[in-house]
Amino acid sequence: MSTKLTLHGFIHDTVPSLVKEIYDVSATLFKLMIPIIIIVKILEELGAIPYLSKLLEPMMSLVGLPESMGLVWTANLLSNMYAGMLVFYQMAPEESLTVAQVTVLCGMMLIAHALPVEVRIAQKAGMRLAVALGIRLGGALLFGILLHQFYSWGGWLQQPVELTWTPPPVDTSWQGWLIAQVQSLAMIVVIISALITLLRLLRWLHIERLMIWLLQPVLRLLGICPKATSLTIIGITLGLAFGGGLLIREAQSGRISRRDVFSALCLLSLCHSLIEDTLLVLLLGADLSGVLWARLVFSLVFVAVMTRLIYRTSDSFQERFLFYSIREEQPKASV
């Protein structure tokens, strides 16, 4: 009898709150993502990407890449990794690229992609839009320059890249695009449901405390509080949309301080989706040394230095130029 009551109480108390939490996180993300996805698609249909790529072409020389790769990075910045990969496979056969060059390009793509959606998510979670954009673009460019200089200095990975994989044909019609977006949004709901359920299970089993204890030295170095550990790990391994979506919820709840949210977002901006996206760019011929290990080290050092410099500034400076509050989006009441 007591077992039945306990099970009934668990279902009655936990399941409704779990469903509500999944709905709230998914709805928050969809409100951000759907309008931006539509706007980006319209820009693509209007042929805006080639014109925007002209702004990035001069930067390609800084990272040792031909100017044509600016179009690849532009598609990647505005849309997602898959769009950048498709453009890359169209243009790569015309260029004599080395493994080092492809690794540099892919490293930049991993740091800065899908900016209209992901920068907006970072803003909603508590980071100023200009700061989020600057970290993604500036971090990607700095990483590309350092990695290019490192490979050139050592003469490493200078052999021609071999394209061993060809992407399947993509339906570029509006109907095909719409079906792909619906499938993507449905997958987001599935993953968010699994993540939130997993987080609750980890807390119930006290495994979350063990994770926090093990990662405490690294978190302390980066200025991230223990409460943000699980969300940071999710973002690093699975992507900014998932980790950022959960951070939005935590930031709005007030359970994590704005400084800790900002530090976590700095790390997630540079180093996220270590599993899926890293595997994707390996198909392009990139080397693991750059797209995984060098990116991880760069992100940790960058965030450790940045958070220490930022936290030397005054509270008023941080509030005005770094932290973003959802209250700023609400219309002011008329007097």
C-alpha cells in the first residue's frame, strides 16, 4: 500500500511539473528561434549571403585562407554548420586546400555559427547582444589566426586535404525547408525532454553533486559557480541551444547569479557541441588537434582571462555594458 502511495505521489507531484518545465523551456526557445529562422531563409532567397560574404573575404587572408572561403563562413554564420558544409563542398574542389587550412576554417566555423539564433539565446540568458556577438566573431577570428600561425610555424598538416565524403542532395524548396525545420524543432523538444528528465534523475541520485565536486577546480578558474555545472556541461557537449535554453530558465528564476550566468555563457559561446559538431567537421578533412583539443584549450584560457578582467570592473559598468535583463524588453509603463 505504501509503495502504491509513493508511486502515486511521485506521478502526481513530479510528472506535471516536469511536463510544465519542458514546455516552458521549449516555448522560450521556439519564440526566439522561429522568427529568426524565417528571416534568415528570406535573406537566403533574396541572395543576400554573397553580398555579406564580401565583408568577410578580406579577413580570410589573416587566417591563411583563400577569399572564397569567406562565402563558406558567411553561410555558416547566418544559418548553421550544415549550410556551411554544403557551400564548402561546392567550392573546395576549386581550391588547393591543405589539412591545416581546412582545420583553421572548421575551427572558426565551430566557434561562430548560427549567430542570429544563438546570439539571441545568449542575450535572453543574460549577456548583452554586442558582447555575445563580439565574443563569437572576435573569438573565432583570434582562434583562426593563432591556429594558422601555429601550423605554419611548425610546418604541420600541410598535406593536401582529401574530400572523402559527399553530402546527400538537399531539397532547397520552401516545402523541403519547412519539413526540415519542423523535424529540427521536434527533435529539440525530444532532446530537451530527455535532458530535463536526466537532470532531475542526476539530482535525485546525487550524481550532480559528484560532477560539481570533480569539476570544481576548473569551474573556479573560469568563474562559474557550482550551480551552473550541469547546464554548462550540457551546453559544451550538446550545444548552445540546449545549454542556453536551460540557462535562460535558471537566469530568469534567479537561482544563479548574473555573473555566473555570464561566465557560463562566455564558455558556451566559444566551446559548445563538442560531440556532434566536431564529428561533422572531421568529415570535411579537419584534424582533431585543432577542432577539439586546441579549441578546448583556447576556450578555457580565453574565458579564464576574460572573466578576471571583467570582474575587476565596477558593478555599474557590468550592468550597463555586459549584463542583459529580460526586463529591458518589457515596454515601460506610460506615466
